[in-house]
Amino acid sequence: MPGTQHEFIIKLLGSLFDYLLRETDSFEDGYVGEDFAYFVGAVTKGSRCLWPEDRKFIQLLRRWEDDEQRCAAFNYIDIEEEEE
């Protein structure tokens, strides 16, 4: 990863980790810890995650007050379409 992209990713992951710690009682609640680990892997490999809209991790991200970081995080996430 080039320097600036690498720094951006480190900042994104650190900011998200801090936010999740503030907003959850435990990383075990609603698979937040597992989803964060999956997200870290996707971001560092340049791939994407796929979750349903009602996933706790997604709901937390939607409420993240840092617009720039929230938008950056969603660049690595696809939302599953709801089944009809």
C-alpha cells in the first residue's frame, strides 16, 4: 500500500475501533467483534464485506458521527438485498 493510502486505512481502522468500543458493551454483542475482524481483513486486502441492513455492525456504522470515516467504511461494504 502506498504511504498515504496506508495511513488512511490505519486511521480508518483505529477510528472505527475506538467508536465501536464507545458504543458497545462488548464486542461479543451482535457479532460486532467478528464483523470488525472481517471488516479489517477486507479493508487491508482491498476487498468488500457483505451484510444485511439489520446487522448490528451496520446499524452502528450508520450512527457514526464522523461522516468522512463512515463514508470511507461503506466503500468496503455491500448491503444484502432483502428477500421478498
